[in-house]
Amino acid sequence: MPVPDCVNRYRRDLETELRAAVGDQPSPLHHMMRYHLGWVDDTGQDLPSSGKLSRPTLCLLACEAVGGHWPSALPAAAAIELLHNFSLIHDDIQDGSPERRDRPTVWKLWGEAQAINAGDAMYATAQLAMLRLCHEGVSATAAIELCRRLNQASLELCQGQYLDLEYERRIDVDVQEYLQMIGKKTACLFDTAFSLGAMLGNGSDSQVASLTSFGRSLGMAFQMHNDLLGIWTEGKGDKAVPSTDIAKKKKTLPVIYALQQADTTRRETMTRIYSSPSVSPEAARQVVNVLDSAGARRYTEDMRSRFHKESLGHLAEAGIPAPFERELGDMAAYLLGGD
């Protein structure tokens, strides 16, 4: 699916705001942040712009959709993107991921301890970015409430990451526990992007609530879409490609469903593999075979579609102009691979 027009409409101003928030200090710490954001290579040489900037784009689109002046929401949009990247730096350390976006992760180049510093600095930079709202005419009272919402999302995100790591140690995770985890780890930043944007656009209480719910359901569907991509590579028919999600024993939705639905023999196979110290490529292929036999892919696709449809219902309730409703619908489809 082609990139929606709104992504390019906001990109230049959003990147300018992000760079202003991060600053141009020559310190190694700032170099690590700029590297993670994809602005420079490991030697500090500039790189072409990259990244979808999905979450901040949704924030700005929400602001414009309710009749607001979207440039005034740029500090909040930048803060959301920086908060997201803080979580990614720490997530890479916790998961031991050597690569992100086809190049070495921060911890792989500079070590875990300095990567933690870079992640912490990214978090602090997100907080400072939010305070730039005061330069956009936002009152102190409103800015405090917006900052509170962002920090509440930060806490939820950390809680979700805790559950994600804890579930790697368990074999009895059920679908409800999974939904709780992704609601905190993934969906909370989506609904926060919409709530901040709609509030900064002076949307009505009902519009803020409906768009926030739209973001929550979209975020749930987005994580399920990522779960599918984490096991089955698109563009290769039905061929299963074992992934790092299985190697890390992540309790993604297909795995949880298969553990609940598989017969005794297949469940024992899954339990043995997920209880072992590590998962070999051959064992990962066995897991994929069990997932396929249990219909886990179809189940996850159906759940993704369910939350996608639910999100569109909330969007329709927001009462925003038709052109913006179409744009938000297009963004949802884009993030879900055209689902």
C-alpha cells in the first residue's frame, strides 16, 4: 500500500522539530541518539531521512482532524516519537537484539551500559520536547495535563515491557493476559498520540474520547500484525520463516493460541521447546509447523481484523470531516499492511 499523503505533509516540519529537541551537541551521548534515530551512521556522517514516524503523524493528523492548527502539536508529536525510541533502545538491550532496521543496535556498537544512558537521555529529551508546547501558546495548566498523559503512557509502556519479558518465562500465558500486555506495551502510545493531538486541536470531549479509542484498537491490531510478521514473512506465499520472536520465546498471539489449541503431542512439543534454554533453527521450524497445524495464523489474522474494524467504528463516532476520516482510515490500513 502506498504511503498516505499525510505522512509527507507533516514529515519536514516534524523532522525539524525532532532535531531541535535532540539538539546538535557534539557529545558521544547525542551521537548515539542521532544514530538510533537514523540521522547519522556510526562515524557521525549524515544519512538520508528514514523511518515511518507513524505515531507522531497520527498525533498531528488527530489535531488537524478536529479543526486544530497542527503545527502547534509538533512538540507533543516529537515527544511521542522520542518516547517510542527510548523504549526501543532499552528493548534491544533486554532482548539482546544485535540489529534494528538492518544495522547494528546502539548497545551492539557502544555496549549495554552506554546504551542504557542513551535510552535514558532519549526519555529526558522527550520530556523537554513536551515543554516546548509553552512556545506554541499552550497554557501551563494544559501543558501539565498533557505531560501527565505522556508520563502515564510511559509507565504503561514499562509495565507492558515487564509483562512481555515475564511471559517469556511462562508457558501458561492466555489470550487475555496477552491482550493486557499489548494494551500497555503497544496500544497505549497509539491512544496517547490521538488524545494529545485531539486535545491540542481543541476537540470536544467526545471527539477526544472517540479518537483515543480509535488509537487503542488500532494499536492492538498493529501489534497483532507485527506478531504475524514476526513469524511468517510476507511475500513468500505460505512458506514459514522461523524468526527471532520464536528464538526469544516471545508469547505472541499465534504461539499462545497454538498452545491452547494443539493436541497433546503438539503441545508437548511446544512446551519442551519453550522450556529449553535456547531454541535452535530446527526447533523453531517445529514450532512453526505446530502453529500452522493449529490454525494460529488464521486466528491471528481474524483477531487483527476484529480490532481493525473496532477501530473504524470508534473513528466513525468521532464526527470529524469526511476527508480526515478517510485519511485516518488510510493510515490504519497502511499500518496494518493493507488489511
